[in-house]
Amino acid sequence: MRLRLYHHHDGARVAYREAGTGPALALLHSALLSHREWEPLVEELCHRFRLVLPDLPLHGHSEDRPEHPYTPQWLAEVLAGFLLETCGPRPLVAGHDLGAQLLIRAVIEERVRPARMVLMPNCLHGRSPRYGIDRAVGAALRLGSVPGFDWALSHAMRAGLHPALGVKLSHTGNPAAADLIRHAVADFGGNTARARAWAAAAAAWPPQPDRSLLDAYAGIGIPVLLLWADHDGAHPESLAEEALDLLPDADLRVLPDTGFLMAYDDPIGVAREISSFCG
């Protein structure tokens, strides 16, 4: 896959890869991971689409300088600019976890209007069953703004995100998921700039679920596929079902025997659903 860079107007950089030919399809990864979350799908999709696989800001080879605000609004703005330049005014977009949340925000704020969008498991408008853990992680990340703690936090994040976690996040226990985590944290240790940037992002992220989405769903007048996993403990199907009832043009598909890392559990099934919906 070819490595490219998108330069936002404020100097922020988004690294991305491209593969295949056809209509542009952007795939937005989860928090703390990278574009490699989608590697199992590349072979299945690159014959029908020009895949655009960014590393979101603070991830992979993308922007991590601490002078940027890293608010949800700023992240959505950067994402929208990236999609417009790399995929055109009416892109096809799929997002998972953080990628899906930023995509929803960008659409609601009318920064981007995809032709179609696929929302894979994310917290949507509700509270995750792992809410307490997420709050604790956020509090730990905010310590990165304290002088001296940034170095310690950078090493703690790398130690905490052990490759074995990837296997646990795969419902089928796919051993290849270990390499996904290993790659995602490869340059964490000693990267104090990234630790300070993560601290800024953690401080800016809303502490409570965004219940205003329940009212905003009605204004999303584009086709939406809710592509959910049946064994993702962090993102229950009930959230997707609630959103399905409020979105004007939406379908819900639940893939059996899949967990948080759906692309590693059933790459053929995930690619089939995305291709059928977007093709």
C-alpha cells in the first residue's frame, strides 16, 4: 500500500495508505489502533474500491504534536478536510469505535456528507458497560500534561497495551491481532509529545455520553449501515437498535461470532457487508 500525507490548513498531518481502484472508500479505525485494523479486509475490498486507510490524529504516523487542541470538534474538522481531499465531496466511509464517533460528529455538524456510511460498534449515544474503565483510562491519560508524568505515561501505555490484548479483543482469538497491537504501540515508549497530546485529547473529550445524538439522528438523511458484532461487550446491540429506530434510512446487520476486532474475526463477512452496502 502506498503511504501518503494529507496536510490540514493548520499544519496537522494525516498519514494514510491507499490500495485498489474504483470508488473511494475510507475506513476509519478504533481508538489506540491504526490503519492496520483493516488489513484483513484489503484483499477482499481492493478489487472493487480504492481503499483509503488513514491513521487518525494521535495514531500511527499521523499528527501527535501537543500544540493542537485535539477536541472532538477539531478532530471532526480534520477528518472532514481529509475525506474531502482524498475521497471527494460524497465519499463512502466506514468507521469503528473512535472512527465512527468522529464520523457521526462530522456528519451532524455538516462538515461532510457521505454518499453512504457504515457505523461499526461504537458507543453512539449511550454509556458503555466499560464506562468505569474508560473514565479511569481518561484520568490516567490526563496526567500526561503534568511535567515528568509524560515520560512515565508513554511507557505505561506501551506496557499496558500488551500484544496479548489484541487476541483477547478478537472473539475467535485470532493470533494475528497481536501484531495489530504491537504495531500500534511501537513508538509509544519515550514519546513525550504524544503523551502530552493524548492528555489534551482526554481533557477535551466529553465525560458523559452524548445524548443529544438521539435528537440529531433524524437529520442524518443519508443511507446508514449499522454493522454490529454479537460478542462486543463494550458496545451492546441495544445501542444500535435504538439508533436504528431514529435514523431515517438505516439497516442493522449483526455478524455472528465476532467481537471488538470484527475484521480479524470474520474478514470475509465484514467485507461482504461493506461491499454490498457501498457497492
